[in-house]
Amino acid sequence: MWNLIKYSFLAKIRDFSLVFWPLVFPLALTTAMYFSIGQMDESDFEIIPVAVVSHNTEDEELFQKYLTTVEENDNALIDVRSMTEEEAAAALKKGDIDGIFYDGEEPSLTVGGSGLPQSILQMILESYTEGKQTLEDVAALHPERMEAAVSQMSDYGPVTEEVSLGGRTTNTTAQFFYAMIGMACLYGCFIGYRSAMDLQANLSALAARRCASPVHRMGWILSETTVSFSLHFINMLILLAYMKYILRLELTSAYVEMLPAVIIGSMIGVTMGMFITSIGKMGEGVKIGIMIGVSMVMSFLAGLMNADVKNAVDRNVPLLNRINPAALISDALYCLNVYDAPERYMQDIVILSVMCVLLLTGTFLIVRRERYGSI
Amino acid sequence: MIRIENLVKRYGDILALDHFNLEVKEGEIFGLLGPNGSGKTTAINCMLALLKYDRGSIQIMGQDMAPDNYEVKRQIGIVMQDVAVFEELSVHDNIDYFCSLYVKDKNRRKQLVEEAIRFVGLEDYRKIYPKKLSGGLLRRLNIACGIAHKPRLIILDEPTVAVDPQSRNKILEGICELNRQGSTIIYTSHYMEEVEQICTRIAIMDHGRSIAVGTKEELKSMIKTGETVTIEAVILGVDDLADIRNLPHVFDVKYEDQRLVVRCIGAKHNLIHILGCLQEKDIPFGRVFSELPTLNDVFLEITGKQLRD
């Protein structure tokens, strides 16, 4: 048995397609997402340069103080530069600044285009206008609380900062990466495909030769599934470690708690591959196509390409994502790390376990065959 | 060693084995000869308990063959028609892997693997991966994986397909050597020359049936053709052909593109009679060949078609 496991493991880790699809591809996609979506927070919320043109009125002091407080806030969004009207206009034209605040009794804003920076400047101005009286009172009575008052009245916070309900991860792109973990689990189907090809005498000459040997059928099935599950679980650990230690993604503080979902997800991926490969008389290309198609559709519905898709499915066809393993894995990880909802996490795990048992049973009933109708 | 009785195997409407019977004695090199699609591989897969069949019985080494008859399976070596090795394992590891399915003792296995490597002449390729081997070397590896555990019965299903002549000779010599070492061999092929060269008994298969069984001499004696004379670059008229057809022992004459093929029953002086007839008529001719009957002639006479049709 040891020799079966050893050589089966060696053969699989040297098979390019079994290294590429279940491991390299998710790593590459994660990296690509990290540099595109993952960095969206930083790129979209770069400090916005803005000019302030002073008219030397009484009200300007309050507005200047307000802007200074916003500028010096921990989550500083703006870089305020005092300029003359001409300088500001020239800077706006050149694109050195995104807008010009004109102070005075009724401060105003001029922007050079439309986009998130301009919207934020607009919000800052609206916050001031709406809370001007309050600020005047605070400035007069408790100037030391000016900063707290500005923070309270600013309603641009949600745009720039999202705090989880559970108070854990605050990474707004986490769900993309949870969906990615779901997809990576399902890509274990490639390992399952190879296992089925090596197990079923009607699928390959190699399997036929193995089946003609005096090894008990259960010995084959056990050694193949042990190797395949272990290998894909290692793949998933590598992916998680890559996310945590290399990309330093703040997806979770509960990596150990994530393991049950990842283990069951890996088993579902591998077993799905074995099941699809073992059934029907389709060609190898068709079976691989089905595996990729099923995995990608499930991952898409789980929000891999666009988080809104998962939300839309959850709203309109909730049952679909309750039977979609990629969505369940993603949801379980989200519950664990963002919602801090252990009950729903357990519910996801139970559904995944049931799916895993059903797939394993179906696959076992097919691959336990020892004689075939045709080879 | 093997007894198959009335084996019937259908693939839907296609009858792959039609009451197929076979008896192989211990120590034989038994050839299964037949064109592609004649049922050779189907018969082998039934013997190995890989294929379900509709009717009949298979006994190997005195026991009914079944998927869980591990005692019998342990004594069988199989060399598949398609190369069946791990692309990702080296030559040594492949042989070790397949040997380990039969032999548990590590030291014994080590010795057997080395013997198998030497036997097929792959000493210089131990650490090479299959994809870097030529077709011939790959076939040798395929054989080594099937025979390393020194089985009592070795089944080789067309092991020389797409193999260069050098490797083919090496393989055929190896098969004879395995037989000398005590293994019973079943060898399937559609190359009649190979079967004639190494097999002690032969079954000719067609449409899932065994249409003739015996030694090559016995098979050849079953047919009318004893000698085939071919004469090239000869110009003949209708009367000339009629005269040749009337010669003693001649039973079939074909003339096409100035090439005369005369088939005679086995007798002395057939060639002299034919050449004498041409000389009498002062007819010039080119090259002359005289051939004894082949298994293809046997197949041709029994089925009315060529082995490779």
C-alpha cells in the first residue's frame, strides 16, 4: 500500500496539469486579483489634492479649521493647498489638483471633472454646509472637541472605510478572495480526473494494467483517494499561506477555523472530478470541458468575477447558492471572518458535508466496478 | 493452463466473440493471429476478468477466472497493446511500481527489477522518463513492467506495434527467452511473420471465432496451396494461360500487369514444369520466385480475404 501511495503521489505532483490547474492557476489568479482588485482601496482613495482660495472673511476661519481637521484625520483624504484664484485655476487645468474650495460665508467647490475624488470633495463640502451651525457652536464652546465633531458630521466615511459586522477583517475585497478559495477547492477536480483515469480500466490502458494486478479494488480506491485528497489539501494550504504570508492579505484572523471548510471543499472538488470522469462515454476533452465549465460557473455565481453576482443570486435565487459548493465555501469563510456568524458557518459546513458524502457515495458506486461492459 | 469454452461477448449489436474456444497448454508460446477487429484483445480482456461477457467460461490454471481471483492474477503478467506506464515515473520506478503490485518483499523486488531492466536492455535508461524514450525503448519498458515479477503466464497483446526492426527482434528474442525460463506465453498479433517465427501453436481468429488452431505446419497442411510461383515481366496470351492452367498440380492462375502468379498443390518440380512450359513456347520472362504457403495463405483460403484487409 505504501508503494501505491508513494508512486501515485509522485506521479501526480510531476503531472504538469495537476500542478498548474489546482495550484499554479489559483496562485496566479490570486496574485492578479491582489494587484488589481486587492489594491483598489489604495489606488481609489489616494489623498486628493485640493486648493483652497481664501477671501479673508470671518467664516473662512471656521471652514479652514474644518478642512485642516479633515486633512489631519487618521484616514486623511485630502491635501489642502492655499492658493490664489489664478494659481488654483491653473493647477486645476494642469490636473495638479482635483478641485478648488472657495471659502467665505457660503463656501463653494469647483472641480475639473467627475469621479470618486470629486464626489468625496463634494461630500466634504456638503458635510460642512449641513453642520456649519454645530461646528460654530463647538468652535466657540469646546474648540478641543472640534476634531471629534468633524468626524461625527462627516458622512463620507462609509465610502472610504468598511467595518465588518463582526468587527474582524475590514478588507472590502475579502469576498473576492473567499470566492477564489472556493474556486481553488473546486479545481481539485483535475486531480480527481487523473485519479479516475488511473482507476477505471475502461478509461486508460494504465488503469487496465493496474486492474489486472492482484491488488484488491478497495486498496486501489483508498490509495487513490487518500493521495488525491491529501495532495489537494496541501495545494489549498499553500494557497492560504501565500495569501497570508506573501500577499499579507487581511482576510481573516481565523485561519485554523477556516480549515474544515477548506478540507471539505477540497474533497468535493476532487470527488467531483472523479465523478464526472467516471460517468458516461464522453471523450476526455468533453469531460475536462465539463469540469472547467462547472467549476467556473459555480465560482462566477459565488462572486469570483463580481461580488454583486453572488448578492444578486442570494437575493433572487437563494437556493442556487445553497447548493453551489463554491458559494457555500465562500459564504462559510465570509461568515467566519466578516459576519462572525458561527451558526451560518456551521450550516454551510453541514450542507457541504452532505454534498461531499453524496458525491463520494455516487463516485464509489461507479469506481468500485471491477468488470466493464467495454474497454 | 487456459481453457475457454463458448465465450460470447457482444457490444450492443456487434458480436465481438462468437462462441470462442481456446485451449493453451503449459509451456507453449501460443499465438492468437487475426486481423484488426477479429476479437483478439476482447478475448484477452475477458481472460483478465476486465470485461463482462455474455456467455461461456474461462479457466486459468485450473480455476475459474474472476476479478477477485487474486491467486491466479498474481501469476499473470500482462503487456497491453497500448503502452501502459506512468509518464511521470522513471524507467526504474515504473518497473518497481508494477513489480510491487505482485511482490511485497523489498529485497526480492529489487533483484527482480534489476533483472527486468537487464532483460529488456534498458540499463542505460534507468533514470530516464518515458517521454524521452524512443518508440522501441518504450515498448521494451512496457514489457519489463509486465514481466518483472516472473509470472507463470504472460499475455502480450500486440507488443511490437510501431516498433523498429531492431527493437522488434530484441522483443521477440526476449519472448522466446521468457518461455525457456518457464513462462507460458500468449502472443497476439496481426503480423503473421512474427507469429510464425516464435509461436509453437497458433489460433487464427476472424469475426470473434477461432477458425483454425494448430502448429504452423498443421495450419499450412489444412489448405490446398503447397507452393506459389511468381514470374515477372512475362507476356502471355489466352492460350498460354490455358496451357499453364492445365499443368499438373496447378489449381489457380492469376495474370496481371505482366506478372504471373501460379498456385500449386504441394508437389515436387512445380517450378520446373511451369518454366519448361514457357521455354517450350519460347516466351521470355524476368525474375522468378517460388514461395511456400504462409499463414496469410491459410487465412486467405479459409476466409477468402487477406489477413491485413
